[in-house]
Amino acid sequence: MDLELAGRRALLLGAGRGLGGAAAVALARERASVALVARTRAAVEERARLCREAGAPQALAIAADATDPAQLERAVHDAAAGLGGLDVLVTLVGGSQPGGAEMDDAGWALALDRNLWPAIRATRLALPQLETSARERGALPPASVDAPGSRQQSVVLHVASIWGREGGGSMSYNAAKAALISLAHEQARELAPRGVRVLSLAPGSVLHPGGSWERRLRSDPQAVAEFVRREIPFARFGTAEEVGDTIAFLCSPRASWMAGACVVVDGGQSRSF
Ligand SMILES: NC(=O)c1ccc[n+]([C@@H]2O[C@H](COP(=O)([O-])OP(=O)(O)OC[C@H]3O[C@@H](n4cnc5c(N)ncnc54)[C@H](OP(=O)(O)O)[C@@H]3O)[C@@H](O)[C@H]2O)c1
């Protein structure tokens, strides 16, 4: 299926490796242009090279810390300037840290800085670009409710976790990801009339080089193997590519009637439905 993404311009926050890195390559294969943000310059540069190799007309590497408001603002500006506008924003920065009911303010601030604030700020910063491109593609609601309407909306996708939809993970990670899912839903209702489609995504446990599950697997292989056999019906981890392909689809006009939803990609891992 042609995802009709050719020529679209996507900014991905947290894309040097893992889910964001795989999503960037999936978008590149569809001939979308991409701007990749991560803190490690060498990683984003290598990933941008892979994106060009996969078919991206343009692939920009931007080294920035998305939890720093000034660096994030510069990254969004440089992406929009370099690509000549933005049609898609994918926010993937996040991660968990241990801590429960007695965790101090600094711990909570870190959890929210990583998992929630980049999505709030990046949406606000990218919105003028996303709205402009939606308008140029004629993606505003039609004059009458029985008109066919446009499938060419701009897209914002926030990557949360199944552990924002149901219990699991550390307390602050769970609370921050739940807030992110709620944010996406409310943004979706507010921004649809402006031609912007917002969604969230809830991956289950994904193993990839440099990721958190690789670290856990190394430190306690037996416990992690037991966890996977007990919790994931396919008895294996998900791959970054499986999540990346889903992200490319959700960002495409083929998913034009999906907004506000939290899409689960977890091989049946979660218990809620
Ligand atoms: N992996 C899983 O099993 C899983 C499951 C459910 C949900 N998720 C969520 O999916 C998202 C991506 O997960 P992942 O496993 O791919 O993550 P990851 O391996 O921790 O990082 C992915 C990318 O984000 C970049 N990054 C991290 N912090 C950043 C920051 N402050 N500013 C800019 N870039 C930053 C990393 O590069 P640098 O370190 O060089 O900056 C890396 O390129 C996260 O929000 C995570 O919570 C993951």
C-alpha cells in the first residue's frame, strides 16, 4: 500500500535509535523528508544517513536536548527552516526512573521533563507550521457536513506506553505517560478543526540496541526472560521496526479518520481493552 507520504516533512524528537530511529527510516522509505533530533550528534547523523539511503529526499540531523526549552525551540526552528515547513511531528522523548510515593520533587520534575513537557512544548512550537501546511493542502473542514472532506491533515503523534493506559512501570513514568495520552486526546479535539490530527501510541516492551530493555536484559537475563514469557503472549519482545512501521501508517493520509485515539502496539501484552 502506498502510504501517500511522499514529500511530507516530518520532525521526530528522540530519533537517534530505537522507536524514533525506526520510525524515521519507515517514513524515509515512503519518500518523506525527515528531521531527526537526539542529544548524541553522531547517532542522529548516522540515522539521517540511513534515512537518505532508504529514500528520504532530505534528512536533517539536529543535536539537541528536547527537555531544554531553548534547545527544543531551536530544534523545531531548524527543522522547519531546513525542510521548508512541517507536516508531521512525532514526539518520542521519554523514559522511566525508579521511585514511588516518597520520591522527591526533583524526581517528579525529571519524569515530567522527560515524558510530558517536550510533547507540550513541541506541539506549541510546531503548530504554526503544521497549520500552515494543512491549510495549503486544503485540509480544513468542508463547508457542509455531507461533503467528502480532506484526508490531508497535518499530524502530531505522541509516543506514550501501555504503562500510561494501565498499571505497570514506575509510578512517575505511568503518571506522566497517562498525562501524555490525555494531552493527545484533548489536543485532537481542539486541533481537528484547524486541520491537525493528533494521536498517541502505546507500545509494549520493545528490545533494541541501546534501549532500556537491553540494559535490563543484560543485568538480569533470567528475570527478564521470565517477564517476557509471562507477560507477552508471543513470548518475545517487540521490535523497533514493528513500532516504526505503525508510526509511519498513523502519520499517513491512510489513517485520516484516526484522531484522539491511543493506539496500542504491544503484541497482546497489555491486560486492558
Ligand atoms: N522501548 C520500549 O520498550 C518502550 C515501550 C513503551 C514506550 N516506550 C516509549 O517510546 C519512546 C522511545 O523509546 P526508545 O526505547 O526508543 O527510547 P530510547 O532508546 O531511550 O531513546 C530513543 C532516542 O531518544 C533520544 N533522546 C533521549 N532523551 C532525549 C532528550 N532529552 N532529547 C533529545 N533526544 C533524546 C535518544 O538519544 P540520546 O540519548 O542521544 O539523546 C535516542 O536517540 C519513549 O518515550 C519511551 O518511553 C518505549
